[in-house]
Amino acid sequence: DQADLIVVGSAKGAVPDGRIGLARTAGRLLAGAPCAVAVAPPGLRENGPFHHVGIAFDDSAEAAAALRAGYMIARDDGSAVTLFSALGDIVDPGGSDILHVRLAIQERLDAAAESAPPGVNPRTVFLRGAAGPKIAEASDGVVDLLICGSRSYGPVQRALLGSVSEELVARARHPVLVIP
């Protein structure tokens, strides 16, 4: 049998400001776990329902899985939901296609919000800049659970491209659930 979820804690003493410290084990799990991985920040003592669920959304298959999981948790807990998406700095702000790219991202966010189950009314937040830092900053102090998808990059692509999910985990002061 295979696990549906692996839960790990933050590395002890790694980050003094309450952010999650990625231990080697957690980093390896995020890179290749066949199931969802939840990482808790240091000192987490809360139990009970989540009050505000954040979902990082980029319209990938992994993000769609994160969206479904987030909506299920929000429906069951009666939580507020915020969908976060970011337009990276790689797009030329003076280019003629920028408006089309922004509209496409907003349309994807709107479609994701419209797919929410009854009783779940997400708000959308469209950010400008690198997804990892911008979503982490926007969700800090707002959500008490952030959900994102992981990418199925191989080790070389991961090393070259980085990982938004790892960035979100490393910057979080709240639990992060990474869905494969």
C-alpha cells in the first residue's frame, strides 16, 4: 500500500523567525514523493479546522490537483479561500503581448474560482513577479494553510529551474501542503 500523505516538521533551529526550515529529508520528499507532503512550521500547536486556505494556482495539472484538495478542505472546514497566481518577471512589461498574458492568467484564475463547490467562495489575487516569493509574501499572515502543486521535473531541470513549491515551503510561517 502507498501513503496518501506524508507529514514532516520543520528542521529544528534552522530558521529563527518562525519560517519553515527545510531539512534534507523534507527537501527530498518535496522533490520526489509519490504522494502529498505537508510541512509544518516550527512550534505549530494549533489543531482544529483551518480558517483560511490559500491555493497557489498556475493552471498546471499539479495546480488543478491542489485546487481540488484546497476546495475539499475549505468545504469541510468552512474556510475562506484565496487563489494566488503570479506573472513572472520574464515577460517584457513593454511588450505587446503583456495584456494578453495578463488577461489569460486572470481568466484562468476566474475559471478556477468558478469551479468552487457550493459554499466555497474564493477570492483571487493576481501578483506581479516571481511566483515563489510573491505568493509567499502575499499569503504570510493571511492564510493558515497554503496548498500548491509540485512539478514532475527531473533532477537536472529542478536544479536549473528551481521549484516554486520549495520556495513557498521555505518562506512559510504556516503549514504548506504540496500535492503531486
